[in-house]
Amino acid sequence: MPKPRGKQRDADEAVQHSSIRWGLCCLVLDAPIKFRAATHSYVWRLSAEDRQAYLNGIALENAKALIDVLHYCKALDIRAFRISSGIFPLATHPLSGYRIEDLPDGDDVRRRLEVAGDIAARGDVRLSFHPDQFVVLNSVRPEVVESSIRELEWQAEVAEMIGADVLCLHGGSTQGGTEEATSRLIATIERLSTRARIRLAIENDDRCYSAIDLLPVCLATGVPLILDAHHHRVITGGLSIEEATDWALATWGDREPYFHISSPRDGWKGNDPRPHADYLDPHDVPEYWRAIPKLTVDVEAKAKERAVLAISRAPSG
């Protein structure tokens, strides 16, 4: 692994214009583009034929919505998009699950995904997934680990179809203590397919795992660290943002690093700094990040593309 970069950068690098690729997460507000959801409780009441038709329709519509949202991102010059992990709802459910190729219009769904991937590639829109909280690779319950692997492998399969290169996951369980829990995480990561493992990245959170807690996992597995600046301010683990950034950058090797950012809804002096605000306060963007030659940063803000456009146009400093 490359050594983390020191705090003192060359003078020419320090004054380099920021090339942050600001990312949009999952949904949009100002365009009529919607992704449909489904619940097992509803679809399981349908006949087998109606259930398949219902899920088939959702898959077709959501694949088309992905095409539309990527055209939208390209038009707005938003160059990263996080695809909802529920784009194909219930796909890995033990009872109502399905595979794309088993749907009546599975070939059309796959073709739409290929079109979406082509739009992203031509528009230089980087794609990622962020599996839901129920994906816990280091759970002490074997059935949870197995279902988590199944879900992660499924998302890796879809990611491969469309050219997404990152599957972001939190550290997960801390049962038994951080050291024991990270050992379980390492062991499960080693069980993943190459397709899933080369896309996996782990993120520090604001309750359990600081960046420094996850570094042993990165060192042991080669999985890179997504540094969330908001989470880091809540749980620093004793590292400055500059130190955490340098370590995170080192885990990405030659790949473009992927980070996250948001601002607290009630400000840093509020009772709970964890909930996200509608917009990103430009002062919450670490100035240290602006000198990184290539960097993707997802803006986790309630105002969605409005927030991404606002920060991308805001003056630095």
C-alpha cells in the first residue's frame, strides 16, 4: 500500500484548482423521474403470475428511470450518481426474490441497464451503490451474514452490468468488541467473489466505527476506505481530518478516491449533529480536500441536486 501523504504538500499542488467530482444520491427533486418500490407483504398476496408481472413492470420502469436520471445528471454536469440499492426491490428476498433473466421482459431490463451504463461512461458520470443497513457482513448471526453476502453479490452483479465501481458499506456490528468484530468483517470479505470484492469500500460512521477503527480491515483486505467528513467530526478516533484523509487516500492506490460529506441539520452546536441538513455548508468541506487532484464526493443532503449544484458553484475558502 502507498504511504499516506504527509500534511505538507508541494506548493504547486496546494494551489491547484479543485477537481472534486460532486455526487448526487439516489433521487431528484426537480425532474419527473421516480423509482418505484415494492414490499413483500403486498406482492406475496398476489398470485404467482400477478406477482411476476408486477415485479417485471417495476424492473422495467426503474431501469428506464435510471437512464433518465443519468441524462439529467449529464445535463446538469453532475458527474457522480449513487444508485439506490432498491432499484430492483425484493430481488434477494427468500420468498419473493427473482433474477432479471427470469422476468418476462428480463432481456429488455438488461438492455436498459446497458444503455444506462453507456450514458454514464460517455458522460463521465461515476456510479456507486450503498447497500442498506441490513447488510451486515460481520454479524454474529450466520443467517444475517449469508443474506448480507447474497445481497452484496446481487448488487455487485448489477454494478458490473452498468459499470459502477463502488459498493459502499459501513463497518457493521461491534458485538464482542471492535477488534473481534473487525476480524469477523475481514473473514467475510474474504468470502466474497472477485466481482464484489473489487468494488467494495467501507465507510466510517457516526456511531460505531471511526476511520482509524476501519484501517486494519483496509490493510488486511485491500478494500479502500470511504471517508465521511461529517461522520468523522462526530467520531474522530483521535485523527485530524488531514490525517484521516491521508490514510483514506492511501487505501485507494491508483483509483480515484470516493468520499462522502454532509452538514448537520441543526448545526454543530445542536443537540444531535448526526441528521443531515437540506444543503451542504461550504465551510464543512475540508479545505484539504480541495487540493486533491482527483476526488469523488457524494453530497448527502435532503435538497438532492439543488444541494449538489449549490456546492459545485460555491466559492472555495
